[in-house]
Amino acid sequence: MNKEKILILTPLRFYSPEDEELFFNWLDKIECIDNYQGVGRELHVSFASRPITFNEYRNLNGLFKRYKFKNSEQLKTLFETEENKDWFL
């Protein structure tokens, strides 16, 4: 049984309407993302059932760093495999 992969992005802090627009435009360009929805003050992001690419990982990691989301360890927990474990060092 395949467990759905969901990242929880919090806190959501944008410094202008344009900053928020740029964030969602960036999110929309990451191909492995199936869907996202706001849940209270969090954004829940769900993913395709395939492994993510290195470029997708870099974009997700960049979002965590740029927007200072809590718990970036989620990336490792959800996406680390034997084949890509060096991404998470």
C-alpha cells in the first residue's frame, strides 16, 4: 500500500502580494507536486507517487530555506532512498 506523501509548510509568511504570487508560481512549476491546499495556517502539499528528481528536491529545499518553513527534515523523511541519500547530507 502506497502512503500519500504530504509536506506541511508552516509558517506561511509573505511580505507582499507579489511575494505570495512568486511563491505559488514557483510551487506550480515543481512537477512532482500533485496538489496543495491550505489547512488553517498551514499549506499541505501532496506529491505524485513516483520518486522525485534531484532538480525537484533542490526546488523544494530552496522553498524551505527561502520561506523559512519549519521542519525541513520532512524532505528527508518523505523522499530519501538508497539511491538519493547523498542529497540529504
